[in-house]
Amino acid sequence: VRDRWASRIPLYTLGADADTWLHHGANGALPQIVCRLSPDHPLRFAVRPSGRVWFSAWLGADGEGKARGTPVGVRLAVRDARGQRSWSSTTARPPTRLARRGTGTREWRVFLGRFRGELIEITLDCDGGTAHPAAEPAVAVRDPSLHIAPSPVALAGLVARRCWRTLLRDGVPGLLSEAASLLDAERGRELRYRYWIRRHGRARPRVGRTGRAHVPPPPGPALVIPVDAATSRDGIGRLLDSLSAQDAVAWEALAVVGAEIAADVRTALRERAAIDPRIRMIDAPAGADDARDGLAAALNLAVASATGPFLALLSPDGELAPEALSILAEEIERHPRADVLYSDEDRIDARGRRHRPFFKPGWSPHYFRSYAYLGQICAYRRDLVRVVGGFRPSPAGAEDYDLLLRLVDRAREIHHMPAVLWHRSSPAGAPLPLPRGAAGDLDVLRHHLAGKPGALEPAPGLLPGTHRVRWNVRGAPVVSVIIPTRDRVHLLRRCLAGLRDRTAYRNLDVVVVDNGSIERETEAFLASCAARVVRSHGPFNFSRLCHAGARHARGRHLLFLNNDTEPMSDDWLGAMLDLSEQEDVGAVGAKLHYPDGRVQHVGIAVGINGTAAQIFRGAAPDHAGYFGRALTIHECAAVTGACLMTRRDVWEAVGGFDETFPDDYNDVDYCLRLARHGYRVVFTPFARLLHHEFASRTQRPRPAEVRRFRDRWADAVDPYYSRNLSLHHTDCSVQLTLDRARRSGRA
């Protein structure tokens, strides 16, 4: 409980004299932040904590110092109004550069006391008394940090206020879900969904129960069901039962049957087709050289046999919601230009319990290339299927992805139906996102992109079943890196060192915008650093500083970068650049981590708490996000200005950041204006940086900017954040109460 509610202050970000470095591993491993202490480089700072305070760090001998194999002491001293207290510890004897927790390192945790906002001075340095006289005392300290937990009274107040707000907003079900999430976050999410099903699980009553059953049902889609050797009798039976319950529309089911299916499955299909004339069996042609050729031919025969204007491909591993086809028919009628329509879905276990809903975003082509998220139910216009050539021989399970990749290129409109219309059979512990057979999807994506100008060969993504699509960069365009700063030279020094040492793309134009630094060390560093320095005096205004840097920039692309960021991998800038080169992309954001590895930024959702918020903030370093979005390239409403790339022509066309937002929401406002101009905002997890957020300035509420943002964007709807997801949580848990502002919203 103490750790959960405590705030963390990384000490090395506050020590201007600290000698720090960053180790980064291969394969996207999280970096190790190391601070080297010696008698000449202590950490000294002052803070006014309120609550219980303790110190933590991982200690090890400095492998590069002269004290190899010699124990070295570390001293922590605290001075307040009552005097000075100190604690000491000795590093492990084996030499190590603290590459990881393990042999040669040990965690040091010290409780410092309870404080009530008084000023305390803290010093962390080497105690040379324990070192060998001939050796220079030196020690490597990983992540020295203060943790400040609220007092029991303050903690009780926080919990009480949170519970009261939850009770007013979501009632008793929300309060119970909140309590469950304190013990187990996943359990709390599942409990919220059960309550959501009770309130909103049925999107609308079935037509047959409204007294309108005498009205002829509207035409429904032709449902094409590939039946293969993996199909079970129970599975096909549940799917056909859910079809028989669809009384609101006229439908037909075309079961494409392969020669290898089990005899009991074939018998079950024949029996159902004999009872219900809407069910027809289509056998795959015999004698095909390849099973894939036979399946593609059978699927195309089903397309030719269909009578309705739309068809949908259903896998026999789930079931339809009772109102699924009636909602689909209404959406087709309501959106006459839509050539592709897709719905939300969830999972259902053997006991019939629904769990893990997937409330999908609006149409997101970059996300779709990364992960075939359209899933089921997904309906296609039959005429367009014929135009693009129908089904082609594809790896098993990838037939729909292969077809959709061609359809979305020609579709006039792709429409998302924000309703759970499909329940996929799946055990509770199955992974997210759903692995679709990575090899098959990757093969068809590779074949599809082979004809796209500028597309490079796709590679497997960071999760099973996901992909990474890269694009060729024309020439070597100059990227202007614009870094606003003011004093805190230790932050700027590490930021520029990261650009120099951990950036593979070299055609950079680095512009440091100095906002009235006064420290001598800062002036000396700015005079000697390998960057152009632009002076901009006056009160801090992030938007104004960025404009000043952009006016002096030489590049075709502008990268706005906070001075408290550090790259974690060499290819981070290239990963942003190949997306920024795309004509439909207006801004590109990166994945940012806190110094302890936790997620700080994987995209911003608009509407949370009445403004906007970064989703999954504080999550574990390898957290996949909502159905893999934290580890896939995808569209989002906005990205943070701490690391934002945009093309110069786009920046000038939209007008850049609005200087009436000097501190907050300038980045979100810019991204929303980009969307109004038809540009996409894209997040990539392949550009990863550390962000010591608020290390360079203080976080404080700014009500004037909040009011201005709400007034300007009161009607904004985030197309990539479903209306069924919470506006009061950042973990993409479900929204128990659907307020008026969202009832008519999209996606």
C-alpha cells in the first residue's frame, strides 16, 4: 500500500554535479540509469516533503574506478531543523557496472522519517573511510530515489474522496469495481465489464419483441463460414444456434466445407441445412493442387452464390449477439457509402461468461497494418469484393486479412459500429491481443505492400501476431531538433549526449532555445556545445519557444524535444522519420518511459476528465496497452509535445502551437487542429526515450488553460477512443455510465 500511493523523486535529475550515464541493452531492453559517486561528485539537494519518506537505490562497485574488488562505503545524510542524521552502507565486493540487478549489487532502502513540509537538505556521497587508502572511492548507484507516501490521515482522505467521486459517478457497482482493482487491477476491469453488460449489454431490443414482427425483415448479409479440420461439432452448433436466433433480418449462411473436416461436423451441417433452408453447404472443389487454391475457389463460389449486397466472413469459434444482424442492417442503411463495416467484440468462456471486451477504435490504417484488428463482425460490399478479385490463395486463417488489405484501399468509407456483436470462444487466460497466426498475416501483408511505392518489407512486431511496417525515406532530409531549455544544464547535457551517441540518423540540425538561463555553468556549456543556440527571453511559454526554434530551423522535419529526455535506442529517430514522411501523417509521437521504466506516454486520449490524458500512464514497462496498442504503430487523437515530429510545411499550414497555451494542452490543441485539416497523428513504440517529466519545471494546476481548452474543444470526439471506455480512468476500463455528451458520439 505504501508503494502504491507514494510519489517518486529520482535524485540524479536534481543533482547538477552528478556524473551520470545510461546503459541501454539490445532488443529493446530497458536502460539502466547509473550515477557514479565519488568524493568530488556528491548529490546534494533540498526538498519539502510531506508524509513518510524513504530512500532506495541499487548499489554496486564502479567497474571503471580504481577501487576494483574493494568495498566502498556510501553515505546518506539528512539535515533538517532538528539537526543532521546519517546512514551508511557498503557496496558488494565483486566489481560490476551495475548492468542489472543480481550478483554484485544490492538494494538499499532507508526510512528517513515523517515530515510535514519543512525544508530538508539531503546529501548522497561516498564515505572514503571504508575504502582502501590507495584507491579512489567510487561507487555505481542505480536509480537513487526518494519515495514520499502520504500520512495515514492524508491517505484516508485520498481514498475517501476517490470512493465518493466513484459512488456519485458510477454508483455502487463502480465502487465495488474500484475496490477490486485496488487488490487486482485485472479483476477490477473484469468486474466493471460484468456491470457494464447488465446496463448496456443489449444495444437495443430485438424487433420481434416490439410489436413490429409483421413488418418484412430487411435483407441481411450473406454469412460465409469456412469450416476446416479444426472446427468442432459443438463450435459450429453454437454459431448456427446464434444465427437461428437472428429473427430481425433475412439472412443466409454459406458454409464452405473442406474435404478434411470431421465426419460428425459434416453430418451436423447437413442436418441443420435440411431443417433451415437459409443454411447452405458449398464443398471445396476436389483435385486442387493446393488446399489454399481449393479454399479460395470455394469462398469465391460462395460470394457468387450470395444474394444480398453485403457479405461477412465468420469463423466457427464464436457466436453472434442476438441483435447483431439487425444492428448491422440498420448501420448499412444509415451509411450508404460504407463499403466495409466492423463491430466490437468480446470473449466468452465455456460457461457462457463474457469477458475482455475489445471496444475498437475508428478506422486506423496504420493500426490495421500493424494488427488485423477489424476482426468480426466485419461486413464487405459484395460488388467491391468482386472488383478487387475476390479471395486469393492465402495461408490458413489469413484469407480475410488478405481480402481486407485490398478492400480498404478501394473502399469509399470504412465504418465502425460501436456495439459488441460478436462473442469469441476463448478461455479467460488467453493472451491479448489475439494471435491470428503471425506467419500467415505477415505473408499476405508482405505481398500487399510489395506494390506500394516507398514501402519496405514488413517485419514481425513486438507482440505475436503484430507487424512493423517501415517506409523508405526519400534522400536524407534534415531533421531540426528544437530543444527549449533554461538552466538545469545536467539535463541538457544528457539530452545532447543522447542525440550524439544514441542516434543512428545523423543529418540533424540541433537548435537549443534558451529561455533566460542565469547559471554560469549553463552559459559555459551553451557556449561550447555542438548546437546552435537561440535566445528567447521573457516568461516561460513552451509554444513561443518552439516557434522561436522553428524560425531558425533548417530542416524539412521539426522534432520538438524536451531537455529532460534521453534516447534509449539508436534507431529511435529513424522510426519517427519514416512515418513523418507519409503525406497523410501530420505528427508522430514516441514511447516515453519514466526513469524507473514505467510507461509515461503511449498516446493521448481526448475527453478524459473533461480535457485529455495519457493512457496507461504508470503502467509496467512491457505493458501491451489496450489490445496491443502500446506496442504497435497506431493512430491516436494526440501525442505529447515532449517528443513530437512534424513536417515544416504542415507546421506552417496549421500555424504551429497556439501561444495562448503557454504550458499545457498546446500539443493536444495542435494535434486536434491537424485532424481538422485531414492529417493523421501517429504513435510509434519503436522510438523509445526516457522522460524525466517535470525535472526541468514544476507541475502545477493551470485553470485558465483548462478552461480555454474546454471552450475550444467542447464538441471534440476522439475517434480512436471508444465511447464505451472510461472518461475517468486511463487504463481503458469500461465506462459504466454513458453520459449525454457521448451517446451521440462516434467510435
